Amino acid sequence: MNLKMRLSLMNFLEFAVWGAYLTCMGRYLGNLGLSTEIGWFYSMQGIVSIFMPAIIGIIADRWIQAQRMLGICHLLAGIFMLLTAWYGNTSGDNMSFATFFTLYSLSVAFYMPTLALSNSVAYTALTQAGMDTVKDFPPIRVWGTIGFIVTMWFVDLMGFQDNHYQFITSGVLSILFFLYTFTLTKCPVADKDSKKGFVEAFGLQAFALFKQSHMAIFFIFSMLLGVCLQITNGFANPFIASFGAMPEYADTFGVQHANILISLSQISETCCILLIPFFMKRFGIKNVMLIAMFAWVLRFGLFGVGNPGSGVWMFILSMIVYGVAFDFFNISGSLFVEKSTSANIRSSAQGLFMLMTNGIGATIGTLAAQAVINNYTTGTVVDGNFYTVGDWATCWYIFAGYALVICVLFALVFHPKKD
């Protein structure tokens, strides 16, 4: 199997693990009576991203080969995810929120660093092979999105959207990925015998990037836009499912198969990834990120005006726009960091990018979104099924307004160096 195929399969498994539960976990939590706590579960992905990617990235830079660290993290993430599924299924009415949440938190604590690590492994392998990362990485990364879509559809069609089997699917895939990492290209670590200062020894030199004004502004706005990242992952499925409480929408495809409808977002991602090399080279990082920010405005706004009936086309358009919103920010940002840093701090710099986006930004975003949604909606049971109903439209308009403000400020403040 050639290098590109091996890296493509790596990305497929990396995101298949996440896709099994990321977009439908809110439905399952609602059935467990935790609908008002959904934000905490998604914010935990952000909280652990504040420190875990940086710590694991430092270890991968300094002591343990990145591909080995990638496998170890997936093994531990898979084990704890299986334990979460087991406890959620067997505890019944005696379930302890603290125990359930702790098991889940340990799983994501080891999974989240793998998002940056898998990028680092791919960039290192491509560089060692003399390939162009900007040109060759996006088609490889496409397979990550395909993996995400495959498990979304699998969970939907198997009827796992509202039960613990979504966690079992994720855990099994994570352990399979651990086994696969033994086939990946070896990533070098720094010379252990070389004498380094404290900052260098612990990989903290990536934080020196804040001394460069354009990089500092880039990371700050990455954090501010990162606020948007997990909002629809956490609440789109419960939102679309909430229309099931209304007789006129109860039997629509969107309500019955919310995960498949949402998967159009990832299908759009797959297509948009292939546009990144052209847009990055033609328009530059600033314009690409401005496009992403405005796409977030449309993503939220279309949710506010759509419905799974006559307005389903607005949902579909929102899903299509998501590909631009996510890829033009996450993938382009990762490539920008890779091109703006030296090889000896690459994993640390990717970890720092993850810290700002999926860490601080996503944590603030999911907790704030939960507060807004709790204020405008409430839980109810209709025909034995749980729904979160209320003024969802206002919630989506608030999120859209926030993204628009960030877009305008970014256009005025960010001035990257010319390559």
C-alpha cells in the first residue's frame, strides 16, 4: 500500500471514531434525562483540548514517536468509550452523572489530541517523501470526512442515534485504529542527548509565536471562531428531532433520519477540502478565513428560518454551507500553522492551534450555546419520545449574529505577512 493510501486510511479511521457519536450524542443524552447538560459533554471536548493536545504534542515532539503516541491515545480513548457505553446501558435509573461523565471525559481526553497528532504524522510522512503538503494533504484529509460520514450513516440506519451503541461503535473503531498505527511511517523525535533549555525541553517554544503580531491575532481569532465549531454538532440533531413533537413534521425524512440529513454537511466538507489548495494559493489565508466566517453566519441563520417540511431546502443549504465554514477554517488554519512554523515545534504548534480552537473557543461556545438554548427551550415528552422544544429560531439568530461580528472584526484587524 503506497503512502497516500496509508495516510488516507489513517484519516478515515481517525474521523470514523468521532462520527459515530458526535452529531447524535445529544439525542442519547436527552433520553438519559440529560438534555440540559448536553453542552457540558461537548464542552468537555474543548476543556481537554486546552491542555491535552499541547501535552501530547510536546511528548510526540520530544520523546515518543508521533505515530506511537497516536496509537496509545486511541487505545485508551476506545477503552474508556466502551466503559461509558457499558455504564450508560447497565446503570438504569441508578446512573450517577459523575461516573458517566467522568468515563466519557477520560475517553475524549485521549481522543482530542489525536486530531492534531494525525495531522502531524501526515505532514511528517509527506515531507519525508518530498511531497507538497498544501497540494497533497487535502485529498488525503478528504478520507477523514468520508469516514465520519460512513459511521454517521451506520449509526442512523442501525437505529443507534438515541442509545449507547453509538459509543460502542466509536470504541471498537478506536481500538482498531490503535492496531493500524503500527503500519504508519515512523516520525522522528528530537535528539535526546542535545542540551536544551526548559522552554525547548517541554516544547513550549510554540507559544513564542504570540510574539509575532500577525500570528497572535491569528490564534486569537481562531479561538473566537472556534466558539462556533461544536454548536451544531451538539444541538442540530436535537433541534431537527424536536419537530417530531409537531404532527405535521413527525413523519418527515429529516425528523426520522436527522443524522443522514446532517451528514450532508460532511459530504459538503469532502468537496470543499479539495478547493483549499486553489483558494489558499489564489486568495491567501485572510480571505479564506473570511469566507469561512461568513459561511458560519449562513449556517446558523438558515437553521433559524428552515424546517424539515416545506423549508427543508434551507436545512440542506445550511448543510452545504457547513463544508465551507468548517474546512476553510480548520484545514486552512492547520496548513497556515504548518507553513508558518519550523519542523522542531510542528506538533506543539498544531497542539496550540487545537488549544485555541477546539479548546478555549469550543468550550466557551458550547457552554454559552447551552445557556442560550436552556433559556429559550424546554424538554417535553410526546407519545413516549423526548423532545427539546421552544424558540429555537432565536437561538440560531443569536449564533449567526455573533459570527457576523467576528467576521467584520477579523477583516479589519488581521494582516498576515506576504509569502
